[in-house]
Amino acid sequence: MSSENEPAAGGADDAPPEQLALIRETVREARTPRAKPRTWRGAALAKELPVARVLVDKGVLHLDRYFDYAVPEELDADAQPGVRVRVRFGAGRHRVRDGRREGGGLIDGFLVERLPESDYAGPLAALAQVVSPERVLDAELLGLARAVADRYAGSLADVLQLAVPPRSARAEKRPSPDPLPPPPVPEPGPWTRYEQGAGFVASLASGGAPRAVWNALPGPGWAEELARAVAATLASGRGALVVLPDGRAVARADAALTALLGEGRHAVLTADAGPEKRYAQWLAVRRGAVRAVVGTRAAMFAPVRDLGLVALWDDGDDSHGEPHAPQPHAREVLLLRAAQDRCAFLLGGWNCTVEAAQLVETGWARPLVAAREQVRAAAPLVRTVGDGDLARDEAARAARLPSLAWQVVRDGLRQGPVLVQVPRRGYVPRMACAACRTPARCRHCSGPLEGQESGPALRCGWCGREEGAWHCPECGAFRLRAQIVGARRTAEELGRAFPAVPVRTSGREHVLDTVSRTPALVVSTPGAEPVAEGGYAAALLLDGWAMLGRPDLRAGEDALRRWLAAAALVRPQQAGGTVVVVAEPTLRPVQALVRWDPVGHAVRELAERAELGFPPVSRMASVAGPPEAVAGFLGAVRLPREAEILGPVPLPVTAPGRPRRVGGPPPGERWERALVRVPPGSGAALAGALKAAQAARMARGSDAAVWVRIDPPDIG
């Protein structure tokens, strides 16, 4: 052993200064943590691509951009694009040590890309931690989230909170199953009932990308038809995504897919599945183990590999609208996905919305409908009870139900269950013609007219103008009436009238999924109707004015959609199925129900919207907040030259203790709302201008809240 390797006689205290420095450096390196969030003081950076571009989870518009961070060498392997990271955010220039920023609060984010150098000239803070090496954000999902954020004037971080579920470490540790081979091409089955149905399925199976608006026949067959469209897409080696309005519809589609394809072919994504189970299913889709997804609006961003079909059922349902910022609608997200991935698109339902009719009219999608003979064979008989019938009916005045309804219930209970649809409570009454019940609208902007407590004058709910000489454009009458709200004790009255028959209710906190074929009265609110085994023998659609009189552009369309959803559960006319609707038979939605012609109703509604400049022909945004804040915002925003501002008008004050509506004021505060309307082709410019103005307000630290919503569903 050489003298250089011999131990020093005097120990560490007698060691030369060079050895002491070496010992201190060795101890310093040994204490360097590998996984704790820190500033990585003195740590070496990655030799290749030492800059990480990070999207921080700060859902404020003036920070809606990427930030550059340095990549420590020890995080180099795990810090890959798409992983979750933690970074220190908010460190100022005065907190710089050895050319590197330090300090700032820890915040979550996504690593978007790795770069050789940064375009930021100042010092960079280092990544604090790679939360997980699982790459949950790819370029495709990032591009979709950016498109949705721009479409709705929101931030990318807010959209990604909707698109990527919260992490579950236990779910990440479990391996996903191996992917199954493509299934065989299914037979068209019930799709042969539609004029182009078999060709649509064949196109999916051959790898095509057809785009269709599907008007489904009444009955429970829609779930099987959706399942066969998904199976045909899987047979072509591609993936499929189906978005449905609620958990009950998801359960039916799930059962139909399992019966057709077996277990393991698809994943179910719903918000109420629980964090661990939902994340495990989402990871299976992200990893490519499962190629088909069925779920509620929580699934609209599902990262399906090789996406070949996006499908949406009942796009008029309110559940498809996301209440959290930036409040995207599932239909618009799937339209963006169809354009981005160049895949097939299927928009189906018993009803046809105005947006669906516009897709067909512009040629973007093709209609997928059945012949009239097939519709008449599948639909029930629809009978109406109008104001004239009620005026002549003594029983209706005494018991609040017409004699025809009692007779249909009595006859239907001999054959099976009877459905009774009662409108929801809480619709705000507005003014309508006393003779023909046409809603009263403003001559300037066609907004809804409201009565005033202070006098006989009417005021527009949109632009605030007063109307003192209104007359009905349909019949010329000058008298007005308040639109009714609806019955509250229908279930109790029916129970007393038929004491030997069980009465079941469905709605609010308790929603029934199915009922048996035995005779019973099933009282349900719209959207909560259970499915009856073998179909209902009859249905009553009560108080149609409660839905037709809603203060909304979509009142007629939505009333027809809810009626069709209930009537579709009734047996065909050939089997004795009968539906009674209590509404004026001359009105367009009622006539569309009688003829079972939702497509014709949507086409005529679209023509009127185009003439009046209403959505979806135009694009519209709402700006709500305290009066001073709204005025300041509208004065600062640089709107497109063709933009038109309607209002502002006061919003109803939220009573203390009552839930706050989306876009409404906090309890006790007085807010105003203005609507901004632009013609077709200017929607992107409108969203960009509103987003820039809102970002400028937030950067200045304005205390007053201003809510900006693109294409709000409740414009009045």
C-alpha cells in the first residue's frame, strides 16, 4: 500500500484543507434529495433539452400561456412531455441565487415539451418535482383543449381540469389489460329501419368517416343501434366515443355494448364512478388497452386511440352543458374532435335540435331518418286538449284534468302502466297573447317582454326598452296574459281518483330507472321518465304551457324534445299506445308532436332564427356583473365592427339562501347583463376580443366580478 493510501494519524481534524473541502462536498451531494419538491440549489441541469415548457394550473386568463423551467439532471428521465409536474410559481427577480430563480409557492402543472433553450432572457427556476412518470397529456389532447379554450374564451388550464381526471396513485400502479383484437363486422340489425342506416354502418366498418344527424325511431332500440355503430367502428381497427346525457342512458348503452361485444371491449366514464375507478378506466383508454368509451359529458375529452367515431345522444339535454368554466357543450367539443381527427360523427335523438338542422342544411352532415311508414308504425297515437276543449269541459275546471285524460288513463290501466309527465317547478312566467298565447317579444331585438310592478308598460328582458303599444303579430290581439307555471298536486289528485292503483313518482332526488309491466300510475318530471317493460300503455303530458311559456328561445324546441322523450316510451299505436298532450293543438311544437315530425319543426325554427339573427345562425355572448363593472368592460373591449350590444338589463336578484344560477348574481347583489351578438363568421373574433379584455382586467387586479359566457343557453 502506498503512502498516499495510508490513513492519516491525526484524524479528520488534522486533515489538510483540500481533504476537508472534499468531505464537505461529498456530504452535500449525499444529502441531495431525489423526489422532494425543492429549488434544486446547486444541482446540475439535464445535458440534453434542459428547458421544460410547463402549463401551470392557474385558471386565470392573463396567465394563459406556457412558462419555461430548468430541468435538473436527476429529473431528466421522468420529465417527459405529458407528465404531471410541480413547480415553484411567483418567484421574483430579487430571489435569484447562482443564476437560478428560487422561492415561490408550489403549484401543479403539465410538462408540455422539452427544449434546448428558452426564449426567456432571465434566470429560470427548476422543476420542483415530477409527480408521476405517467404521460397523461399528449399533443392531440392538448390541441383539442386549446381549441375549446379559444372557442369559449376560457383558459387552457380550466379546460384541462375537465379533460384530465385527478390522479390516483393506486390506479397508476395497476397495469391495464392487454388490448383485444378487432371484433367481426356486425350485422346492420335495426339500422335497416332507416333509409341510409345499413350504408352508414357499412361505411364505419370499412374505415369511412360519414357524418350524420340521426332522427331515432320511438322505442328502446336506440341503445342497440348505437352499440352496432360502435362495433362497426371497432371492426375497422379504430376507436369510438359515445357521450350520453345521464347515468341511466349510459347504463343502457353499456348493457347493449356488453350484449353485442362481450366484456372488456369498452370503458365507462362517468363523474359519479369514484376517483380511483374513473382514473383507472381513463388510463386504460389512454394506454390503448380499450378502444371504445361510453360516458356522460365527463367523457367528451376521453383520449381514445385512433378515433374513428364520435357520437352524441340527445344533444338538446341540459346535462350536456358543462357548468364549470369555460362551460363547453359536449356537442361543440365532439364537433371539434370530428374536425381535428377527421373521424365519423353521429348526432342522434328522438328530437332534432336547431343546431342539428343547421349541420344538415350546411351540408356538413347527412340526415339519417326512417320512412314515414316506419315512423307511423313505431309511434303512438297523439291526441290534444286545447283551451277550447278545457273551457267546454266541466270536469277539467273542477279537477284540473280534462275528461279525455281521465278516459285515457282508465283505459290504459287495463293494459299496463300509464306515464304522467308534470312540468318542473320554477319556470319564470312571462307575457303572452291572451288569444293565441304567442310569446310577447320586443320589436327592436325580439327579446321577451316582461310585465312591471310599477305600471302597465312592458320592458324587454334583453335590451331594456319599454313597450307601450304591443299587439300580437300572429292574430293582431292587444290583450296579454301571464304564462302559467304548472300544476303542483297532480300526483295527489290522480292517486285519489284511482285509489286501487299504485302511484310511483320519479324526479328530483329519486329517479326510477325501470318499472314493471303491471298497471300503475308513474308521475315523472321531464327527463326522469323510467322505462316500462313492454312500453307504457298511455301517457299524459300535462300543462304544456308551463314548458312552452319558458322565457327562452328554445322553449318550443325543448318542450317538443321532452314530449317526444316521454311519448317514445309508449307502445306503438297498433298496440293501443295513446298519448294525450294538454296544449293548444295549433301551435307548431304540438303539431310536430302529433305528426311526429321533429325534423320539420327544427327546419322551420332554424329559418326563423336566421331571419331574426338568433343563435345558432349568429354567435352570442353574455357579459354579467355589477353595473359599473359591466359598463367599464363594454367600454374597454374591442369588439368586432359588426357586433351589436343588447342591453344591459337588470338580472333577478338571488334571494338569500337560494342556490345561485349559472351566470347569476350572488345572493343579495344587483347585477346587470348585456348580450353581444355577431353575424356568422365572427364568432372567433368575438371570443378573442372578450378573452383579451377579461385578461386585461385580471392583470390590473380588478375586484369587481364580470362573467363572460359564450353561447349561453339561457339568453331569454
